[in-house]
Amino acid sequence: MATTAAPGLPEIERARERLDGIARVTPVYPSETFSRLAGRAVSLKAENLQRTGSFKIRGAYVKLSSLDPEQLATGVVAASAGNHGQAVAWAARELGAPATIFMPQDSPMAKFDATRNYGAEIELSAGSAIEESLEAAFAHVDETGGTFVHPYEDPVVISGQGTIGLELAEQVEELETIVIPIGGGGLASGISLALRAVRPGLRIVGVRAAGTMAGGSGYTIADGIAVKEPGELSTSILAKTLDDIVSVDDEQIAEAIVLLAERTKLVVEGAGAVSVAAILAGLAGGSGPALALLSGGNIDASLMVQVLRRGLALSGRYLVVLTRVLDQPGELAKLLDLLAGERVSVVDVLHQREAAGVPVGYTGVELTLLTRDPEHCDQLLEVMREWGYPVERLD
């Protein structure tokens, strides 16, 4: 089980030796797009390109490779919304250990399938929060004697995550601020401990998802950091190593995911995009070169479609409007021809004949239009009104 002593630089350096040939040294990409949008130099540490699709393989492999043969033979147990589970399953397979992973019942299918395909036995907990999966995993350990691999409250796991900090110190010379996602806090703890030891002058900022914080909705698209509060060990570390902790909402996260996909060609999940979202929102502080840690890329395909559409709408690339036409042959085609004349692509058309507020003899029409930017959206709304169509913009 987890202990309470934070790892130091020697432990993180030993973790790096264990990971040699196992974890990839992920690249750092400077981004002209994000630099322009943020008004400062921005670079991206692409841990979404790591084995199993996230940074988690670092801590999981270091932990499992430190167990003795008897512990490995008895088996390992973990609780995870997906990324930690995948990493533990992969590491267990490589080391020949059985693994049982407890996952929230609403875990993304992409993460569920990947964890199962790495050979782990999966148990879905009754609730949708990671805390409930943790409780079920603890009970399983008590029954079987297996070794529990905590996703963030373990100094050995934290030392593995800290190897990212050692890489960054060597990869990036000019850097003022680094922005790191926070769920349970293991990632930010490891990286900040390493950087405070080797690059003590850096500004280090953690980012949480607003939806899972006190007063939030209880939901976030950043499922990888959907933790109510960081752990006790992580909290004690972060209180000493971080300069600030900020939060971003799901709309900011969605916009960051879209920009990453469109401008950098990187697929990044919600938890991995919060760092970019914070920088773009001006929440990271400072004005010098900033680095966003992209912690993972395991986003469910169906969620990616939703996020892309929502993100495009927020950036003025999609316009959804409600209008009405005479319920007569050719009237809808007339409207579509007019839109085609404005060089507008129609993505979707939905008829609403029985909608409240639609007069007799008319049919409501919901249109999803592909647009260039917010100004183009405003122009289209105005021209549709000039054509005589009552139009309401839908969020």
C-alpha cells in the first residue's frame, strides 16, 4: 500500500534507470499557433504519444518492477478511469503478473477495451466516480492478498511520473512556466519534485477540471482527472512545490482539444488538454515561455465527435440555427439554394413540423452550417433575416 514519504531526486533518477528502454522519451514541440494565441512562446510535451497513450506507464512500470516475484505471482490490483488501468495491465503483462482493474461503470469504451486487451481482468464498480472504484479495489486486496497499485498516493509511482521532469530539464532550455494537469496529483507531484531539484526557478502551475471541484457540476469531459480532491500525499507535496492551481471548464477544454487536433495534428484527451486550455485562457501567469504537458491521448471516439462539434461551434466554425419555411414543395430547397449562393455548406437539416411556436402552414427547420469564423456567423444570421426568414441561433 502507499506510504507517506515523498520521493526525492535519487528515487526519481533510479526510476528513470528502470524505465530505460520501457518508456519513450516523448518529444517537445514548439507551437506557432498556440504562441500566437497566448501572446507568449508555447511548447507542448507530448505524453499522449507515450506507450498505452499516457504518462501512466512510467509510474506503473516502476512500481510493478520493484515488487518481488511472490508479490507479482499473487497479482496486482488497481482502480482507474482508464489510463492508470491500461498502464498497470500493460506492465503486469510484461512482467508476467495477473492484474485486476476496477473501473467506474461509465469509463470510456476506448480505455475499457484497451485495458482488457492488455490481459487484465476488469471489474466495473457500482458508481461513476473513481473513489468508488478505489473502495472496491481495497476490498479485493483484503480478500486476495494482491498488491494494490495506487494511481497517485504512492511515492514509487510518483517517482516514475517525476521522470518527465528530468526529461523536460534536458529538452527545454528557455522556459519560465510549466502547466501540469491535476487529478489525484501524482503527475504534478512527481514532475514538480524533479524540477524543484534540477530547475528550481521555474514557475509550476497545476490545472484542475472545474466540473469536479467543489461547487462544480460533478461532470467533466476530462475523465482522466475526474477526481474530487487530490490525495493526501499529493496535496502535501503540491503545497510546497506549486506556484498556483487554477481550473478550466469543459468548454475551454473542448476548444483546446479541437485546436490541438486541427493545428498540431495531435489527438489529446480532455485531461491532457487542460494545460493548453489554461494557457490560452491566460490563467498560467507569467509572460515568458510556457510549456503545456499533454498528459494523454486516450479519448473515446464518440466523445471526440461531440467535442469536435462543440469546439467548432464555440470557435464560430459551426452555426446551428432554427428557422421556418412554408410547408410547401420547394420551400426548403429555396432556402438551401440561397445558402449555397453564400458559399455555405449545410452539415445537417432537421424538420420540426410539430414544434411549439411554429404556425400552421409552416415547418420548423434546424440547420447546422459550416462557417469560417464568428464574423461569418453574424453575417449569415443577418442575411437570413434580410431574406425574410425568422432565425434563432442555438447553442
